Amino acid sequence: MVAIVRPVRIESPQRLRDTEKTRTGFLCASVVNISLALAIESNQTMPARILDGTKIASDIRSEVAAEAKTMAAAGIRPGLAVILVGHNPASEVYVRGKVKACEQVGLYSEQHTPPETSTTADLLALVEELNARDEIDGILVQLPLPPQVDSKKILMAVDPAKDVDGFHPLNVGFLSTQRPGLVPCTPAGVIEILKRSQIPIAGQEAVVVGRSDIVGKPAAMLLLNANATVTVCHSKTRDLWAVSRRADILVAAIGRAGMITRDFVKPGATVIDVGMNQVTDPAEFQRLFGGGLAGGSAANAKREAAFRAKGSTLVGDVHPDVAEVAGALTPVPGGVGPLTIAMLMYNTVKAAKMRRGSGQWSVASGQ
Ligand code: NDP
């Protein structure tokens, strides 16, 4: 162990390489290298750069609103239809958020709320009706559907040109063959965070933990399309921590609160936390955040106060301690979550343009 005085701000190895590329002075590069060596030797930890998903989502919404305004001047108002079956409180919250977001960016939206007892045939009829309406550009079927409904059949029935969730097999095929199509919102949001935070993807080692059709697989495909070297992990992966630790970019889409601990993360890696888990157990809160409940650090005092008041808190799949080793990290809340709705707006406008034969897509994302 050595005691050090930091001569400069110490960057992650990744950012260090980038810094070195852009700096011309040998002296600067040498000082940075010395700092890194000292930091590694002393086991010093650095707080990760926090990637602000709320800000990035807000930028995308502004771009989509500008696009919608241009289209409105040409007499086109992109429209989204959301189907919400029955009364699932969580789904109702999501749908309200989606409808409100449409209003904010100037899109038309409508909500369909068939009863909990709806059959597959009922919902197929509704989807067909929406497929046929020209003013509807996007159709979103809020999942989960009631157990008596054949969800796959319903998702297959959505016109691929209006499939703003990007779940239709045709859009899955377009994604894997790098053709223009509609890309699932959450994984598309992951890529937006990386690109807009100037985190290089090409040539990087990316590990995606989770292989769902909704998040893990499309996230892996998007990273591959952006020229990363991609590994996909799941519940049967051996030595998950060792595989994860290879990652320059680690995407966690698991659904297990704080499962990715600092041992899974290479120092300096970029960690994207897709997970959204409600923690209600005080012992679990204590494992993740310490604080007064643990009789320890009060660093998470604000979250702890909210937890005490509400009885729950939203937590990602990445343990908060990872901020001490990662080079960059998305927070929960305020990371990937806000991007999902922003990308839904993006997809609705994109669908409206593609359906009208305009391959031109001027919003910065350009996927
Ligand atoms: P799924 O349950 O569909 O998939 C979870 C994946 O994680 C599976 O592939 C599973 O492996 C893998 N997994 C589970 N346990 C382990 C383990 N112990 N080790 C390694 N892999 C494991 O979840 P989703 O993909 O739908 O969602 C993942 C997370 O992302 C959830 O927290 C969800 O709430 C969140 N989410 C957030 C969104 C947002 O807007 N921010 C949007 C969508 C989801 P296997 O395939 O072998 O079972």
C-alpha cells in the first residue's frame, strides 16, 4: 500500500486510453499514467461517472417534438394506440405515463381498455381494427395480458409497420439483419445512453446479463450491430462473475435487485443497469444501502427516508457499491427507465414516417 496525493483526476482505464489518444503532450499522458499506476497499486476507488438518463431522455423528447411539429406543418400527426386489458395497477401507471408523454411531444394518442375477461378473439379484432386505421401509426399492447389470452398470437397480429414495441418477428429479423425497422424501446435506449455519453462501442467487449426477447437479446444484437464483441449470459452461465468481469460495457437485465456486485465489474467498465425491482424488505434495503437501518452509513439518507415513508424503493440489478469500481454507471431510478418512454415516442414518429414512405429520419438517434 502507498499513500498518494492525486496530481490529476484519475480516469478509468477506458477513458484514460481515450484521453491519451486526444492529448498530444507526452507530459500530460505520463502524469495520467503515473496516477493510474499509483491508484491501482493503492487499490484506490473512484466514484463512477453517473450517466443521466433523465437528461438524455429529455433531449430525445425535444428532438421528437421538433420532428412532430415539422410533420404537423405538413398535415401529419403521428398517432399511438395503447391497449390495456383489465386492471393491473402497475400497467395502468405505465400507460398513463405513455399517454402523457405523447401529449407532451405533440403526438395523438388513444387508449383502449378491454375488460379482464377479454378473449384472444376479442383482442385480435381490436388489433385488426387499429391495423386498418390510417391515423394510427403505432400500436402498443401493454403486457402482461390475462392468462386466457394467447399473447404471442396478439403480438403477431400487430402490423409490423405499426409495431412500436419492436416485438414482431419481422422487426426482430430486420434488427438481426441490420435492415430499417422498429427496435424495442428499452434496448434502443441503452444504445442511446452509450452513444450520447460518448462511450465507444466498436471493438469493445460487451457482456449482456439476461436473454429475454424484450431486453437482453435485442440489446446484444444492437451492441453487435455497433461492432462490439458481445457475450450473452443467463441463469445457466457458469462463472458469471468472471465472464461479466471481462466487459468494457456490462448490461444488467436480470430482474434481481443488486445482484451485480463489485466483484462482477472490471475497474473502469461502463455499467448499464436495466433492472427495475421494488425492494420492500428492510433487510434487503440494508444489504443494498446500509444507512440507519443498518446502524451504519447515512450516505443514502434521502432514499432511506423515502423507504421508511413509502415502504418500498426502486432498485436496479446492480449493487450501489459498483459505483466505486465502474468508470460510468446508470442510476436507478433516472437511468435506463426514462429512455424507454422517450424511445416509444421516437418509434411512433419513425413508424409514421416509414409508413408514409419517408426513409429520411432526422432525429439524431437515426437507428
Ligand atoms: P426476464 O425475467 O424476462 O429475463 C431475465 C433474464 O435474466 C433471463 O434471461 C434469465 O435467465 C436471466 N437471469 C435470471 N436470474 C439470473 C441469474 N441468477 N444469473 C444470470 N442470469 C439470470 O426479465 P426482462 O428481460 O423482461 O427484464 C429484466 C429487468 O429489466 C427487470 O428488472 C425488468 O423490470 C427490467 N426492465 C426495465 C425496463 C425499463 O424500462 N428500464 C423495461 C423492461 C424491463 P434465463 O433466460 O436462463 O431464465
